[in-house]
Amino acid sequence: MGAQDIGPLEVAGSESCTNNVFTVTASGSDYDASYTYTANPFDTFRFVYETNNSANFTNFARVVSLQGGNEWSKAGVTIRDSLNADAANVFIGMTPSNGVVFEHRSSDDVPGSFDDNVTNLVVPCWVELVQSGSTFTGYYSPDGVIWTQVGTATVSMGGTEYVGMAVCANDNGNRLF
């Protein structure tokens, strides 16, 4: 397992794991750079990851709490083409006030796409990304049993992918816990 800050962060992130429960602290201005691409063309977040070489993969997590940050802070799961801040990727995660969000960047060095969000959802909530070749589908589940699809994106990734948990405060001078 690896962990690092991705993109230019003002406050360094950290993580710990006890009994398979991760606590991740992060700053970062945004995970999806679609709104601020000309000013900040990078994802900025804390990433806890493993590498994957399979084109068929499922990545999921239960987001239990979000403290700090703002209403668009994000915690969830992602699959990325590289550890670069402008890498092709797909993300699904929870926000403190805006429910679950599904986002992607179709290729390296282009603006991200905010695909969809489902409001009126709160933590704790499960989020899941399912990869089948270059098709990625995002789901959420309040109970871990019944899953609801949020969105689908087509993203071409290289051989080795980086899969794991992503946390962003959506306020680069602040921290999300």
C-alpha cells in the first residue's frame, strides 16, 4: 500500500489504519478540476492506494464520517491512470452536504467532468466503482446491500492503475478528517 498527496497542497495529508478502518486527513482545493481548470488544472487530494493490472476490478469503501472542509469536501474511491495530478481517472465519493458525486477525467491533462450527484444522502454510506475494460460504473449504498447506480464513464487507462481512497477538503488551506 502507498499513500501520498497528489497535486499542489498547502497542508500535508496523512493516514492511519487500525483494524481495517482508515482515517485519512487531507487538504486540497478539489478532486475534480472541471470548475477551476484554467486556474488550477490539477486534482489536489490525499491518496491511499494499491496498484492494479486487471481491466476488470471493483473498488469500494464505506465513508463513515467527514469532519472539517466544506460542503463540497469529498471522500471516496478512485481508479487513476497514474499518480500525476492531471491523470485520467474515475471517482465516486461522499460530500458533507451534497450527497454522493460521480466524476471522471477521460484522459491525461484535460478538464475533469462532474458527471452526476445524488443529494439527500449522508454518511455513513458505501461507494463503489466497478471497472469492466474501459467502462467504469459508480454506485452507492446506504446499507451495503442494495446498490444504486450513479453514473458510467468510458476512460482508457494504461497497464498499471492506481486504485484506492481519495480525500479532499475542497479548501486547500483547511483539512478534512
